[in-house]
Amino acid sequence: MRIRTVPLLLLSLLSLAVGCRRDDDEPEPVGPSGPGGGSSSGTPTEVAVPANFPPMPIPADNPFTVEGIALGRYLFYEELLSGDNTMSCATCHSQSVAFTDDGNQFSTGIDGISGTRNAMALVNLAWDTRYFWDGRALTLEDQVFDPVRNPIEMHDSWPNVVAELQAHPSYPELFRAAFGTSVIDSTLVSKALAQFMRTMISGNSPFDKFQRGEAFLPVDAQLGVQLTQMEGGNPALGLGGQWGADCFHCHPHAGGRMTDGLLHNNGLDSQFTDLGAGAISGLPEDMGRFKTPTLRNVALTGPYMHDGRFQTLEEVIEHYNSGGHESPTVDVFMKYTQGGLQLTPEKKQQLLAFLNSLTDVDFVNDPAFSDPGEP
């Protein structure tokens, strides 16, 4: 089953890796319908969800509409959101690589300054409950704000962005169609972008088709699937080991998401140069903890980890196979920091075959997510 979020005819008729929240000193935008701008007034629509996924949670104050999704798609590719009008969300989140940054370890902002974290894949975001590597944003709408005002990313201000969109010949009418008001504010921008990004569902990989009984998966990939569901360690030790890859704790298959969406320290370092969630909360137990990325389309989304330190999936597999590094906050699921998983070369190849089976060619070529051109 393939998702088609909005008919392209309707869209035509309507003719980046840090975070976002409104500046503390920026006044709450007010539109005709009260604080936060107008309410949804577009044409209600539904977004199809793959059969092996749970129902999609949708905020009551930001339901899907044909017009809202179309507006969000325009805004995702809109360079007016950056200080010099050269960068859009899509600059660091390219569809061909599952909405990551074209193999770059770090993204470069409009002033030529490099960030310090790898651009995360934008996929199946509707089911997440926290956003960014450090998990600091709790809603997709909230996540939208930071990249615009971040000084090493799009380096603009929301009042300036809103003024430019307001002066555009097409956007006021597009906002009126989506939200019932032509008075643009940052909250409405975030709602439209969130609507569009929630439609970015990847659920038609060879693994998905196999899981739904629609296609055959090669035997080596099937064996890789089994390895991900097996506990690591030597069974002879009597601790429940199964000589498995021990992946399922943080990358469960149930629900189709391939991530628990939680924060973990996966043994990358003994000492932290990036404190992760600890820099947000200040809590000792959060130091070095980062959000679990999805495995979906993982063959396309390298380099890997929050700092892009691993160039290949083989390196990622070897990190877990070696056991990683001890630290005060290393996750309980990283049970093999001494001795590692001791996977055989054959098992490593089976894991790699499974990871490659998660590539959703339809998703990265779906015209519903591509650049719609000028509004």
C-alpha cells in the first residue's frame, strides 16, 4: 500500500539540524481568530497509513487539510525562511537521501558556518514524541521554529520571515485558504510545515512488503531480521544470551517505526564533548543521551550517529559488535561493553542485508514530497 497524501491536481490548483522555538522576546502572534492566528478552515483530508503502522496521532488544533498540506509543502522549499533568501528546509533535508543532508557529516548554514550535529532523516515524524537529537522539542509544530532563527543555520528572525511572506504575491491567499486568515504569523507557518511533514510517511520498503505478506525477502535479510530480535551474548553464561544482535530494545519492529523514539547513551564515548540531552536538562543521568534515530532508509542516510562519525553501515555494526565504551550513563541495553557481541562475519552480512531491505524507493521518489516550484 502506497501513501498518496494529496492529489497532485489539487496541489497545483492551490497554486535544519538544530531546533526551533519562538524567541522569548517575540510577542505571541495574534490573528483574526485570537492568539496564534486563524483556525483551520481548509478542506479536511485524511492521510493513508500503512497496514503495519499504528493509527497516526494528529493534534486537535492542527488537523490535515488539503490547503494546509499544500502550503506546508511550499514552505518546506521556501528560501524566504532564511536570512539571505538562499536556504530552505530542503537545503539540508533532501528527498533523494530520505530527507537528510546528501552525505554531509554536518550541515553548513547561510554564513558558511558548519553545525555540530548530523541532519536527522525526516520520516514518520507524526509518531514521534520528541524532536532533535537532544529531544528538546516535544511537538513537530514546536520543532519548526529553531532552524529559522538559529545563527548557524538559516540565521533569520521570525518577524522578518513573516514580513517577507506577507509581502509575497501568493502566500497571503494560500494562508487564507488554509487557515481562514491572510494575516501571516509564525504559528501558522509552523502548523502548515508540520502538516506537510506529517505526510512524509515511509512504509513501503521490501521489509514492509514482506511483513505484510506482499513480497518475499531474501533469506540473508530474513536471517538479519531474526538477529535483530535476539538477545546478544553467550547462551552458555546463563544470562539469556542468544548470540543475537540485540537491536530490538531501541529499534523495535512493532509499529513499523524502527525506533523507540527515546533517549539513550549507546556507548559512543567514555567522555562527552556533546552532552546531548544533558545540556538541556542539566541532569547527570542525561549526559551523553541522544534520541534513537529510525532505521528506515538507513542505507541512504549516512553518515551515522549524532555527530556523523561513522561513514558506513559496516562501521555502525562494528561499533555495536565491539561493545562500545563504558561511561556513567551508558544505557542498560548496551550490555556488552566488555567483549562485545562477537558476531561472526556471516551474521554481520545478514544484518547488513536486513538494513538494506529498509530502503523505500517509493518514498524517496514520491512526487507528493518534491519541490512544487513557485507558489
